[in-house]
Amino acid sequence: MTTDTLGEVWDYSLELCRELQGYGVQVHLLSMGRWPNASQEREVSRLENVVFYRSGYKLEWMNRPWEDVARAKKWMTAIYHTIRPDLVHFNNFTHLKHPGECPIVTVYHSCVLGWWKALRVSASPAIWYAYRQWVANALKASDVIVSPSNSMLEQLERIHPIVGQTRVIHSGRNFQGPESGEKEPMILCSGRVWDHDQDLRLLSHLADRLPWPIYVAGEIRDSNTGAFAQSDKVNLLGKLSLNQLSQWMQRASIYLCPSKYEPYGLAVMEAAKHGCALALANIGSLREIWGNTALYFDCGDSGEMEACLKALIDDDPLRESIAGLSRKRTRADNGRAMAEQYVKLYRRLLGQTRSQIKPLTQAL
């Protein structure tokens, strides 16, 4: 299984590995993007069913990645031929040399081309041609392509040619500790702060017009340029561990997700579990998952976002009702339910029938 250390794919991968322990599954987990930090090392060290392989190879969406991508392909292929797994689960778009008969699952977590369209409503520039071809080849080599939402699957089918099978499996997460703490008059937002998707200027504009402060958790350094995000209106918390982020969510009364592009949103789910009322951008994936358990606003419309947040700030019963509905919604998509769907998929690909179901014991 591949993962990256830069965002929610890491959290998703470890949640899935953790749940796969119950099925006797051994996972050889290969990380890319950036060397894991101390907190990530501690997380993965607790998983007895995981053999961890570290690297700092760039991912295909990063700036000038192709030399690293070629090296990563050789690295992964060498590990593949050494361990001879029963199945390969890619969480990025990559390839193996001569994978043989081993089934390949690729999860379509996100795509630069879809992100570009969502943010700019225009064709992607020519520099992404090589990326498009790389992704198309990775998808073509996959036996099954998994999407975390129907909305993302529809996007995939609009952008890339699909020849294999597709499947929607919602991402999930289990939660430790109290679901909610003593709520404070504050708004929390999380994500890659340097990403244009999360417009700090818009949040800074809102900060002057709201009675509650806005706190933003997430990476403040652009992994491509090295530039740091700055704001004198919004409180930037930097990148937090899962435990630290959970503590902030226990305190926050409102969780804000202004993203124009959100494949699924594990952070939104965790915020809901911790009793935050959800104020979400009105995009397909978030509407699909959260339905009537959140308040919505049009992306990039500061007036609508302000009205949505003020409605939650000024109306205590409304805020508590939305928080209760969204917390109830989280019970359906947990880590156990996610793992169960993946194990069913793995077993089908490995040629097992329902009457032959037994714990998997080989490496994935």
C-alpha cells in the first residue's frame, strides 16, 4: 500500500491499516511526498501489522517531480518483487514494472486537473500534460478504481478515460476520547493554508466582520515553493498532530470548510464527531455526504459565508441542532465500515467466494 505524508491520505491510510489488523492483514506501507515527522513515526510504530518503508520522493503533482517519480517507481518495484504481495493498493497514481497477475486497486483521492477546474473554471495549462498522461496510465493499469464519493467518481469519468471497474467507498475514521468538550466562541478551519483553495484573504476579510475569532490549522509552508502563508487577522496554528487537532475541535463551536475542492473531507467528519456545527462550501461532495446536517454557502462568496457563520453564531438552538445532526451522521462512516468494504473488494479480487471467506493472512 502506498501513502503520502502531506495530508489526509496519511490519516486515511493509517486508519485503514489499523482496521485491517482485525482481519489478519499484513500491510507493507510505502510513504512518499516528504520524510515522515516524529509524530507520524510514532503513529505507524503502533501498528503491529505494518512494515513501514520511508522515502522523500516527490509525488506526481509536485513541482518538477518526474526524476523522483521514476526513482520511486524503481523503489516500489524492487519492494514489490521482494515481498511478492497478494494485492497492491495505491493511494497515489503510480506504476509498477511487470506487476504480473497481482490485482491492483487505485484510490482516486484527488486530482490536480479536477482541482484546477474547480478553482479556476478553465482548462489546465500545458504543463500538466505529462501529469494527465501519467494518471491515465496508472488508472488503465488498475483492476479497480475506488472513489471516496460519487461526486468524485463523476469528476473522474469527465476528466480521464476509464477502462477498468469503479467502486465508491466512503472514507471513515474512528475517534478516541470525548466527542465534545467545553465549547468556546470560536471558529475552526483546517487544511493546507498555503493552498489557493483556502483563500486566506477571504478569511481575513471575514475576521473583521465576525464577533468570534477564526483559527486555521494546517501546513503553512508551500511544499513546492517553500513560501509561508501569513495573516494578521486569522490565527494560524500551523500543522497539528491528530491529537492536537482533536483538542482544538473539542473547543470550537463552529467548523468552517470553505474549500472549492474537497474529495471527501475526513477533517469535516472529525469536527462533526467533536460536536462542531458545520458551515460548509456548497459543493457536490460535501452536499452528498452531509445533506441536511450542515449549513452551506456558495464558494468564494464572502457575503454568503458571513451570513452562514452569523446565523450559527447568533442562534444557539440552531447551532446545537446542526451539531447534533452532523454528529449523528458520523456514525455511518467509521473506520470499521470502511475497512469492511475494502476487505470485501480485496477478497473478490483474490478470487474468493462468500462461502470461502476467511481471515486474510498475506501481505497487501
